[in-house]
Amino acid sequence: MIDLSKTAPGKITGGHMLARALRDKGVDRVFSLCGGFINPIYMGCLDYDIEVVGTRNEMEAGFLATAMARCTRKPSVCIAEPSGFTNYVSAVAEAYYGGDPVIFISASANSNNFDNKGFKEMPQAEVVRCMTKYSIEVNDPQRIGWFLDKAWDIAIQHPAGPVQLCIPTNFLFTKQLEAEAPAGARRYDPTRNKIHRPTPNPVDLAEVASLLRQAKSPAIIAGPGVWYGEADRDLADLCDQWNLPVFVPLTHSKSIDQSHRCAAGLIDYHQNHCSRMVGEEADVVLMLGAQLDFPLNFGEAPLINPNSTVITVNATARELSNNALSDVRVCSDVKMFIQALREVPDLGANVAPDWLDRIRSRRQAQVAEFQEVLTVDTANNVHPMRLCYEVLMSLGENDICVIDGGDIAAWFESAINAWSFSGRKIKGIFAPGPWEQMGTGPAFATAIQMANPDSRVVLITGDGSFGLAPGFTPMETAVDNQIPVTIVVANNHQWGMIQNQQKAMWAGKVVATSLRKMEYHPIMAAAGVFSQKATDAQGIVDALAAARGQSMPAFIEVFTEAASSPITQGLVEMRMRTAIE
């Protein structure tokens, strides 16, 4: 029997060199779909005790890695063969816009046939260069470890993001690489990679401090830089100290615990009415690790008061350049900035005593408008907001909620507004990033459950999202690996967000947005998943309780009303205005 892992003394394969370099970085798990081109990497992982989580699709593998990086705030690895590379490009985009430090590694065509239509030849590095921090084709098999070291360092620096390494197949299979660097050669230290945290310029800090001392109605917008900068606890302490309200852009609710008394929810004009006070009254807006991008209306009214002073704090000059419309720009690591700011005396001395209370009151008033939805049972089907609320209320302090989808994700944000006043706490909330790609939920929830084995992880998603790639396939991965994640699907037999827009804007016409009225729970049961359905609120509660004690993945299908969310209504208003203009 042939054993390609056997090499001459002092020699090593390219696949083993890569696996060793990953091991030296502390990697103990990679996500991948098997392929003949990447077998040398697999054998290396086997020898260096790195778990290979096999998936049914490279897109799934990419989303699993992205979710793992997002919840752990550490690099995660996805590996694919040449044709699988194109499958995970969507995950690369998600990681890029979400700021996730994912190491994407793909085998590429034999270097000896370069630029000659070699088998599965594609300029992979060029394809994803626009959505990575670093993308390179390894040009020397002996430098595989060197390239990984550089890519790793780039991925973890703020703002974090994905990198791509393309390694020719013949480099992986070769058995002729030197196992050790020559005597006297400079070696790379796999432990030297660390996050650089620039401190704020004292002049900039003094200017910000002066503005905040004078502010009567300041507001903080906490973006992904807070989470990846590991500044979430520092932010909570700062807010507690000066009663500062904290808003979060769409999909970045993890920057502050949403049950915190200073958490004010989404900075979203339609979904969260108290956020309108930023556009109506805020005199200083402090943006921490956030961007004046589309979700923030690029800093324009009505979302942000045109008379307010906007301060942006980002870790790099490049990020700050995206915030050119801000009045004050500070180049600093967010954690270092907040810690320095907390040392400033009398920072919130002039904040109006009732400022935070008025924001909370407005938030409560909106919640009161939804009381019928949250408490009154209907004869058939469940309101999607009620579904989200019951899931949140079922979770304990060590549990995690993941959200995916269109209208169901929007209703989830409304449910958070209500749940935040319940006094309950959970460990975390995760959602797709600014790319807002649907279908990621099952993979995200599965990976987060893997990373948090002592927590209960529950995903809320729609039937459209669940059926969208990679959709089903992570459930098989969860079954194969005995991962007890819980998936809750809101089934209304339609692409609700799009269909509701069509109805509102084109006189009730509907095109390509209706889904076949099928039931998923029997399919999941046949696949070895604990599976139940619910048609009312009590049914949801009972199903969640039954799922809690399972050692296998659980699936709960809830038949919901086709209700149009506030964000959908907002999108209709915006697009109608555009059409008129």
C-alpha cells in the first residue's frame, strides 16, 4: 500500500507544512468539504491533531468558519479545493463586510501549467482581492508557513477581516520540502502575531472630552469595532458612569448587552422609534468602531441631527476616510480610546438628567403599541414578533440567540425592544453582518453551538432563508457531529419582505415570491433531528421546553402570519420616494 505521508529524513510535504503552521497558531479545528486536491492538508491535520469538520458544501464551510470567528473573536479556517473555491466566495463577502478574521485557504491549479488552461485553473487571488484584506497565490512551497504567518497577522489587525491563500496543488503534494529552516536562518515566531492597539492622540482626546463635557444630549453608536476590539465591557462601564445611551447599527447588537439599562436598541428610524431622538435632539454623536454607511443613512437626516457634532473613532486612517463627513475623527483602537476617556473627569457633567430616561420611555411607548401582538393569541398561526418574543423569553443567562432572514429578522428587532424591559439577560445575540446575506443562519448557529458547548444556541429564521443555500446542509453537519443546536423556522410560505414590498408598491401584484406550502418538520425528523411543529404561542413554549433536553439537534417549525415588518414599510416609503423623485 502506498503511503504518501512517508518522506525522506528531514523532508516534509506541503500539506504537512501548512498543517504544522496552523497548529503553531493554535488552530485545533478547520471547516472543509473533502476533495482530492486537498488530501495532503487533511493528512497533515490528522498528524497534527487538528479536527477537520466535514461539510456538504464549501459555502457551508465558509459560513461555519465565519460564525466561529465572529463569536470567538479569533481567526477561524476554511479550506477548499479549486472548484470549491467559487462556492465559498459568498462567505468571503460575509466575512469581509462583517469584519471577521477568517483564513480562507484554497488549492489552486498545478503551477507547472499556469496560464495554459490548466485543470481547474482560475486566478483565485484576483477574484476575491476586492473583498479580502490580503489575497495571494503562494509562489514558493518552502514559504507556505511564511505566507500563513503574514496572512494571519493581517487578518487579526483592526479592522479585522478575511484573508485568502491560494496554494498550487503540486506544492501541497510535494514531498521534497525542508522540514526545518537551515541553521542560522531567521525563523518566524508563530506566537508573535498580536493585535496592535494604537492609543488616541492627546490633542484629539482633549477635543472629544471638551465636546462631551458640554453635551446635554449625547448619544453613542457602537459598531463592530467595539466587539472585535474587545471593548464591549469597557463601553458598558463608560455608559453606566455617565448615563449615556448606546445605539447599535443593524446586525451589531452584540457591541452591548441589549438588556443593559443604557442600551437603546437599533439606530433605525423605522424599527426603533427612540432612535429618532438622535436625529431630533442629540447634540453630540460619538461613533465607536462604526461607519457612516448605508444603515446610518451616511450620517444624514433624519437619522442623525444635522446640527449635532459627529465624532468617529476608528483603528485605522483608512476606516476614518470612510467617515469623511464626521466633524471630528480620531485614529485609535476603540478599547484604548474608551479606557482613556474613562479617566477624564466630569465627562458627562452637563448631560440632561432626564435624557436617558426619556429615551427609555419612548422605547417603552413603542413596546406598549405591540402589547396585543405579544399577548393575544390568534385562532390560526402566530404573529412573527410573538414567535421571536417567546423564543427570547425562553432563554437563560447562558443562552445565545441567532437570527437570520428578512421580515422575521426585522420582527426580531421589535421583539428585542419588548424583551429588553423584561429584566432577563442572555449570553449573546448574533446575526449576519452588513452584507445581510440570508441562508447563513443554520451554519452560524451550528458553529456558535460548537464554540459554546455549555450554552444553548437557538436560531430563528424564515422558511425562505432555511431553504436557501446552505440552508439544510448544516443540519446534517450538526447531526453527524452531535451538536445540539435548536433551529426555529417561521413558515409563512413566502419571501415575505419582498412580497410585501411588491403588494404595497405595485397594486397588490405578486411575482416569484410565493413558496410551496410544504412542511419541513417531517423532513427534519427523517434526517435524525428532534422535530416538532407549533401553531400557537403555547405550542412554541412547549416545543422549546422539549428541545432543551435533547442531546441531538432540534427543529421547531412555527406557522406564522404574513405580517409586514416596520422595516419593510420603511423600505416601501423610501423606494416610493425615490420613484417620485
